[in-house]
Amino acid sequence: MIVIEKSHFCPVCGFNFYKYSGELPWNGNTPSDDICPSCGIQFGYEDSIYDEKKRNDIYKKLRENWIKNGMKWWGDKEDMPQNWDPKKQLDNLK
Amino acid sequence: MAYDVGRIASQYINQGQVNKEEWSALALDAGSMAIPGVVGLGTIRRVGQGLKVADKVADAGKVADKVGDAVNGVSEVKGFGKKLNYHFKKHASEFGTKTKEEYGQKAIDFIKNSDKPGILRKVDPEGVTRVYDPVNNILASYKSDGTIKTFFKPNPVNHPYKTNLEYWNAQKGGGL
């Protein structure tokens, strides 16, 4: 059984980053330096701050921008899940 | 290889397996091979200061140990693997690189030459090494198996700090 935890998802767009890459976006306070194929954030770059509230504020801003720009898939088409639904994906963050 | 000679000399002397006097003659030659700055040691041998030289070689061996670790780490740089695409897409223009190969090679070259003075280095709790050149504003990270994780030029427009040096200083991990 695969346990899905909140830490598996991109905190900006809700993409299941762990399922895609086998790595967490952040492992505790250590960023993966990887890039989310869904929204394009690089964990440890745009969100490189260790205060949880401040980091969440950054995610909120990036999420708003991503939504405002049409929730476009950032990465290669072949990495896009079948029937990808960005709106539904955002539900992973609730 | 040259670093290893200094390292072995240091280990044997420090472990007390061979006394300094016995090592002095061999250590002189090892030192000149191991550390370019110790090349003049042969002259000292000729004036009969073998013991002092052995001490110097032991110290040089310790330095070589640190440098050697860094060099050994970077000598195994493998490239990005399948993650090259996205890092190229995001950061290639920062280096003026047009192809994935060009960008990937620049990253490899940067890491392989990152043992130079002035290049800052940290290893995070996951064993990922980050290196930063503050003069040219270039940052790279790589795993302990030599796989590159990222290679880019930080920009305060994208990260939450006023300067790129502040961004670097905020990175977790200890320096070597």
C-alpha cells in the first residue's frame, strides 16, 4: 500500500512530485533542488526560506501566479499524467 | 594520486606505525609529489633537517587529505542524468548555452574545478554538496554519487533574499 502524504506534493500546484521522481520536494529542511514539471518551481531556490509561515506565503504567491497564467504544464509533454487536471490537482493541497 | 602519497604518509606518521625519523627520507619525496608548495623540501633534506620535514609532510598530508577529498568527490561527476532537461530549460539562458550538452558540460567543468580558492562549499544533511562561486555568481549541487542536481546563477528576483550571498549563506549544511 502506498501512503500518500502531503509532503509528496508540490506545495505550489499540488502535483504528486514523489510519485513522479521518487524524491520529496523537501526532506525536512533539506530541499531536493529539483524542478516541478507541473508549475516549474525549483525546490530550494524560489522557496529557500526556513520559516514555515514565510515559505507558505511564497507558495501562495507562486500559486496565484500559476493560476493567473492559466495553470499551464511547465515541463515536457511526456511527463504530463494522462488526463491531467490542474484544478483537481490543486485539491491535493487542501 | 599525488594527494594519496601525502595522505598515506600522514596516516602512517599520525598512527605511530613508523617513527618520524624513519619516514623523513621517504616523506620528503612524498611531500614534493603530494603538494606543489612542498617541492623545495629536497633541499632541506640535504641540510639534515629530516625530522622537521617529516612534521611538515604530516601537516601537508592533512591538507592533502582535505583537498583530496574534494578532488575525489568532483572527479566522479556524472552529469545530470534524466533531470538535465528541466535544469537546462530553466537555467540555460543564464549561461548563454544553446544546447543541453553545452549546459551539462559547463556544470561538470564547474564542479570539477570547484576546489579552487574562493569557491564556497557546503554539504547538507542528505549528503548533497553545494558549491558557490561568489565572484561569478554560479551555484551547483551534486549528490555523493556524483550526479549533478542543479547548476544556475542565483538571482534575487527569484529567491527570497536581498543578495545572492545571503541566499548562499541561508543554505543548510556545513563547510568543508
